[in-house]
Amino acid sequence: MGEGDLAVYKRQAAERGAWVCFVDETGQSLCPPKGRTWARRGQTPIVTVSGKRSGRVSVAGLVCVKPGHRTRLIYRTITFHGRKNEPKGFGVRDFKRLLEAAHQQLGGPLVIVWDNLPAHVCAGMRQFIDEHDWLMVVQLPSYAPELNPAEGIWANLKGHLANLAVRGGIDHLAAIIKHHLKRLQYRPDLLNAIIAQTELILEPEPP
């Protein structure tokens, strides 16, 4: 997606009165992200965690923008405990439900901007998109995280989780993640700052 493509979907979104929604997924196990911290000289801090059957929390999120409206963050989580037949992450059905929920919550058409994850481009998802006139999709180029503000949400989340030793298991980690993302939902100023880091201009093009 180049500058020309960006102008096209901004114009189309404005014509339809649509929200532009940047979508991405991430995941986190009980092994925390590494982060810088303070310590006495020669005494390296050690965070002890157990990776055995720790499971994983998967998160899918939408950063939603529309001129004249407060920037929104919509997300869903899936917690994998390591049990038999338990989903490990988001599949086509989960993404469909997420998009339908976003449509209901935002109350208008959506222009979805996301990457080439198999669940995003498979036949089932293409059929779903074709069947809903409130939904339009724009594909990001491969390996272009710098164009997706949702990546900034995950960076903020990982910073919050840095060096965090969760003692209550994977469900406790899921609760911590949900609590932090819930707080971000009430920080449109921070969401706008994350969007600004991508250098995307989301105001509609003049006619």
C-alpha cells in the first residue's frame, strides 16, 4: 500500500462515512518481555518464571479512526491453557465475530486495514467481506508493521508487561492484559500519538 493507495481508501472511507480500522494480532506467554530496569552494580535482576504448560494469551485489536470522532480501541482476547482441542489463537470465525462486533459498536461502515495473515485472505474471509456491504478491506504490504498503528498498541502493552513475573497463571496474565487495554480505551490522546508515529495522515483528502 503506497501513498496513492492511502489516498484512495481515505477518500472512499470519507465518501461512505466509514471508520478506518487498523487491525493486528499479538500474543503473550508467562515468559515476560525483557525491559530495562535499575539495579545495584554487579547485581543483575533475575525474574523467575515457569514456562511449563504456561499457555498463551492471544489478542486481536482494532484502532478505529473517523474525522470528528474520538479514536477508539476495540479488542478481543483468547486464552490458551494447553488443553486438548482448545484454540491457540484467532481463526476466521473469531475475526468475523470481531468485525461484526466492531460494526455494531461503531455504528457505521468499516474500512479494515490489515496484513496478509492467512485468516485475513482465505476464501471464507473473502466471502464474508463480499456478503457485507458495510465492510471494505485494504491489504497492507508484507513486512510493513510501521504502517499499522495497532503495532504501537502492542509495543505499549509489552512495555507494561516488561519483567513482570505473573504468579497467578495464564488467567491472571489475561486479566492484566485486559485491564491495561481497557485503560488505553479511555486514552484517545495516547491512541492519537501512536497513530502519529506511523506518519499516516488520516484526514480526508480535499475533493
